Amino acid sequence: MSDATRAEICAVAIAECFRDDGETLMSAFGTTATVGGRLAKLTFAPDLFMTDGTATAAETVPALGGEHAPDVVKGAWMPFRLFFDNVVWTTNRHAMMMASQIDRFGNQNFACIGPHEKPKAQLLGMRGAPGNTIYHRNSYFVPNHTAKVFVEKVDVVSGVGYDRAAELGPATARHHDIHRVVSNRGVFDFETPDHSMRLISVHPGVSVEDVIENTGFELAHDDVVPETRMPTDEELGLIRDFLDPKGLINKEIPS
């Protein structure tokens, strides 16, 4: 769709991160990431498993603040204990987290900016990122791609990157899997010989040079980098009419 917003393009790129995941718990953090994950379940990834964000398993996909929210069908009680025992430790989960900083090997920080002992800004803390990145697949969504976010070295490691996972040994590296990074400028993976970040697509209207200029480390990329695909009519209809009727994702990522 030619009239798709940058946020809607990002939502579809996030949905693509869950393609072929099969029966996996999808955990998404942030407005656009949530819309993207739920879009995947409604289209090409119907076997994705979801929670309602609190303590139950959701059988139907809820909208964000829309009139359909009361219609959510809840399939099972799943408090945190069951969530960890039945899903997290079995590695059968794909989390789409966010990052205040991320480096070329996928080390992620949303704990603080500046030295940990005396930070300039206190953020979320470690949260579940250390366990997430060791036990199951992870992707990241960055709504504002700048050289202050894509940095040579993160101030604090919340989520473990490929270099640190390798240092921890084969027991850790066996389950460590950073699948994709989606930003407001493009899509990235780590499928390089040294598992450093690679640019695999740029969003329409964004150049490779623009991405490189706003990245604080050497970024791998092919000679020709394709554009991120546009939403289909069906996907755009689902986003606008059902998943995000208030257009909240466009506040997270202005066009």
C-alpha cells in the first residue's frame, strides 16, 4: 500500500520476525511491536501463542484500546510461575524487546545510560533480559535509530550479545538466538561469519547511507540492499480497523 505510514511498515517488518516460528509464545514489548506480533498471528503465523499481558493465555487477539478489547477469549490461567516453568525454561518463546542501546554483536541495554555505579539516567533496569537472551529466541525493536542507540559498546549489558554468549561457553550459545532487529530505518540480522549486525533491508524512503550515518559502528551489508516490503491491503486493514483503530503506533514512530 503506497499510503502506509512508517509505523505500519515497521509493524509488518516485526510481524515477519515471527514467520515460521510455529507453536511459540510470542512476547512483544511496546505499541508497534505488539501490533506486529498480533498481526503475525492473524495472518501467516496462526500457531503463535499469546498471553493477555497479565496472568492468562489469550485465544483471541485483542486490539489496542479499541472496542474489540472486551471480546478477548481467555483460554487458561497462566501466572508468572507457570509462565516460567512451562514456556521460558523450555526455550519455546520469541520475545520482541526494545533497546535503549544496542551494539554490533547484539548486546542490549535498557538499564541505564552512563556508568552503572553513577548513571546519567536510570532506565528500566535488567528486567528479564539476561534470562531471555540466554534461554530463547529474541528480536529487538528500536523506534528511534540513531548513533546514540546503535553504539560501539553499550554502557551496561542487559541482554547478552553473540560475543558474550560465546565467552560463556557452548551451554549458553546453544540457545542464544538474536533473530532480528527492526528500527524505524531498516531491518537487521546477525547472519555474518562473526555474528556482527548486518543490514538486510531499508524502509521505503530510507537510504543505506542514511542508516550507516546513524549507526555508531561498522555495519555489514550486501552491495544491494532491498527495501522492506510494504503492507498488503489485508494487513493494512487489520492494523487500521482492528488491531490499532486509534493509530497509536503512529505516535511511537511518526512518518
